[in-house]
Amino acid sequence: MRWGLIGASNIAAAHMMAAIRANGGEIVSVLSASPERARTYADEHGIPEGHSDLDALLAGDIDAVYISTTNEKHFAQAMAAIAAGKHVLCEKPLAMNVADAVTMVRAAADAGLAFGTNHHLRNAGSHIAIRDLIASGRIGDVLSARVMHAVYLPPHLQGWRIDNPAAGGGVIPDIVVHDADTVRFHLGEDPAEVVAMQTTSGMGQGVEDGVMSVWQMPSGATVMAHEAFTHRFAGTGLEIHGTKGSIRARGVMTQRPVGEVILTTEAGEEAIGFSDHNLYIRSIGLFVEACAGKGRPAADGVDGVKSLAVAAAVAEAARTGQRTAVDYGGI
Ligand code: NDP
């Protein structure tokens, strides 16, 4: 498959180009707002074409685009790619608001194009093992979940994320979307209402750098989530507690195939094994198959809309101090 990269980004360089190539894909072109940066980035990464004009990139001989620009650009770029007949794998959050995300996802469906959201966590062997434990009834009925995703944002990512709300900065659009997607993946249901408080504690300038929220699930289960950019030593984790058992996973809210998963039941503690495959290679592999009409992306467009809807509700609840219903935009 022939790809155009929309966005000369860190994530493309750190993970996605290698994942595309590992799946036999050819990266034909890259877009940057700056012609010079487009050329430099293309040269550094062995990409034949560097563009600063989106129409020129879309006019090229490509089947799909991977969009990893800053968040405020995703909507217009996805709509242009869909209009040009390209399959779209888009970074999270899909857009700056739920209505735009719904428009993107419906446009791709109407055009018969594949649309994926790059939520990496549901591709992890650890999370697939956790989901399988829950689905096979090992912990009984789920009572609650706790998501620990307070990390330290490394200096090379402390750009627009910490000081530019117009580009989609802040920990809520950055990390809550991933946690919403992961919880939906595990519990198989969509949060209905949320309460939240946010903080700015040293890193964020005009945006929140920490948030805690509680989500009410339709089944009656409750979810507690904590995301931050400022916690150097907290480590990440996920716990899911049920009537017959508890799952405690440590170090699993990450881009790498690491961590541990422990199941505790009346029979005692059991360490759960899981595959250590690369998360992004799996994400691209399933997307490529979906483009060929086989199966669906690991996280599709509807998943991207829903994770954004939960994050938007968390932001609204934190702003108003009110219990807030999640509005999925009719999707
Ligand atoms: P970057 O800041 O690296 O890139 C975003 C844009 O910033 C680029 O398109 C580029 O635009 C510009 N830029 C990047 N580096 C430079 C530079 N050195 N000098 C000048 N301009 C630069 O963003 P990220 O890779 O961190 O994130 C991109 C998207 O991917 C976001 O939507 C984010 O939420 C998502 N993401 C997803 C992850 C996942 O695991 N699913 C992980 C990380 C990010 P231009 O060249 O046009 O100026």
C-alpha cells in the first residue's frame, strides 16, 4: 500500500513509519507547513516527496494517508483526503469537537473508505489479555475500574501540548481519549455521565496538566481515571474489579509491549502471560486489511468519535463542576 504522511511529526518518526514499512507499505510523501521542513524530513526518513501543499500530496499516487498533525488540523485534512478518495488513519483526538469528528467518520463511510483512529493501547498484548479475561467471565460482573495514567511529559513533547489550547493542547485531549478508548475496549460499553476536576500544577500554560474524573457506565460500574503530564515517578496502571476477581495491571498504559497483569480470585494470584508484539505494527496491519475490505481497524472512526466524546464531557465537567452526560453526537 502506498502512503502519504500528513504531518512531519514525532510520532510518525518514532513509531509509525517503521510500522508502515514493517507491513510492506511504501511511504511516498510527507506534508509539512514549511517547504524546507518537508524536504528535510523527507530526506531524513527516505521519503521521495516532501510537500507543503495538501492538494499536491493528495494528487499523488497514494492509497492512504496517516494524519499526525496537531489536533486542530485533523478535520480539514481528513475531509480533503476523503474527498480525494484516500483511506484515512487519523491520530487522536480525531478533531477539536465531536460534531467535526462525526462529519469525518460519516464522510469516509459514505465514500466507502476505511477510517481508523490510532488508539495504540487496544493493540497491546497486555490489554488484549485483560479484555479476554473479562469477556471469558474470569472476574464475574465488573464493578469498577481505575485507570492510572499520570506520566511525565518528556521535554521533546513539551511544545503545543502544554501551551496551545488552539492546537488541542492539554492533558484531556491528549491522554483522556486513550483511557476512554481503553475502558470502552475492556468493558464493551460507553460511559454515560462523568464528573471531573482538573489542575494546572507547573507545566501547563493556559491548559490543564492534570485531571481526575469518575465515569458512570450504563451497567452500573464506575470508572476512576487520573491523567497528568507532571508525575515523574507515579508509573501507570489499570485495575478492573469484578464480583469474582480483580485484575491489576502495572506499566501497561504505554507505547511499548511491557508491564505485568495479575489476576486475583478465590484461587489466589495468577500472573497472566501476554504477547509482546509491537502495538503500532498491529494497528497498521489491521488498518491495511480494512482498506482491502477485510475486517476493521483496531479502533475505527466510531471508536475515535466516542473517545473524543468522553474527553469532551470530562473537559466540560471540569470546567462547570457539574455532572455531565456524554454526548456521542448521534453516532
Ligand atoms: P509533533 O509536535 O511532533 O508534530 C506536530 C506538527 O508539529 C507537525 O505536523 C509539524 O508540523 C510540527 N513540528 C513537529 N516537529 C517540529 C519541529 N522540530 N520544528 C517545527 N515544526 C515541527 O506532534 P506529535 O507527534 O507529538 O503528535 C502529533 C499527533 O499525534 C497529535 O494529534 C497527537 O495527539 C498524536 N499522537 C498520538 C500518539 C499515539 O500513540 N497514538 C502518540 C503521540 C502523538 P509542520 O511541519 O507542518 O509545521
